[in-house]
Amino acid sequence: TKEFDPSAPGGERNRPILLGHGYCHNQSGWVYFRRRLKEARMGPVYSINLNPPFASIEHFAAMVAKKAERIESETGIKELILIGHSMGGVVISYYAEHLAPEGKVTDIITLGSPMRGTRLAALGYGPNALAFMPCSPLIVELERRILQNKQVRYHFVGSQLDNMIHPSDAVLLGDDTSRQLMLDDHGHAMLIFSPKV
């Protein structure tokens, strides 16, 4: 979906924002989040449906690459901010680290994303779930690249009460606490509906 209005205040000046959803979900989960960003006069804001639901992270990242190209073509703005919930955070990070042209992605915000894997991945289905296993090759390589990347500003958000990420601090990478927010009272889905976030 798209909401680019070049006549809107700030419409041509602001960097576009692309939202990536979580495992077995779709872009409809971003309704509240999109509204809050629009009220804050941020964006233009876009979202994407990652499908089919059990495809690989690499497949989803290729979809993000195509969407990013369309956004640049429509807005004329090269730079892009990415926000991902759960699986979406891993997907957008994979895109930024493996597929994005240099200088394309300026900021990434992950919300409850298993950046160091989650033990609950064993209950999932499909290549995307397998990729979330702690110490999976994809997770290990992605963490290495993110920690070495000085061009993209990564921000990690999670919650001690997240019932999908075990251990809960697996949402955090690095030691820069100014780019980490760990809440103590949010469930997994609440992260995309939270005024605190």
C-alpha cells in the first residue's frame, strides 16, 4: 500500500518509511502504527505483504528490494527508513545487509524481532521459521554484518514479557544502549500498538 502525497506538508522532504510485518501476519497489522506516523507528519509511509507465508527470509528480502525500488521511483527519494515487527525486522535487516545499494537504508528499527534467534522457532513451519533458530547460519551471519555496519543506524525494541522471543533479550544486538529499548510490560503483538513504542 502507499500513502505518498507530494502536496502534503513535508511530503517531498521526509524520507519514506517501509513497514515489514511478522510471521504469519500481513500489512494490516500496521494500521495503528501507520496512523501514528502520519499524525507525526512522518513518511510517506508504505507497507508490504510478505508472501507466501512460509517462504525463506531471502525470498522476502527480495520482495523488499523490489518494493524499495518502486518507492524510490514514485517519490524520487533514494534514502529509506525500515521498520520491522518480529520476522519483519529480520527480513528488512537481511535486505539492508545483503541486497540494498550503498546509502539506500539510513535507519532500521526492529520491534520484537529475533535478532539472535528464538527457541520457539522450533514450533514454526517453513524455511523462515528455521532461520530463527538460535545460532542458525542466517542469524549468525546477519548479526556479524549488523555489528560491523557503521552506515545504517539500527535501533532494537523488545519487551521482557514477549511470549514469542526466548530469551527475551535476543531482540537486542550490540552494546549501544542509546539504540535499545527494553520494555517490561508488553506482549509480542502489543509492540505494534504501543504509544510507548
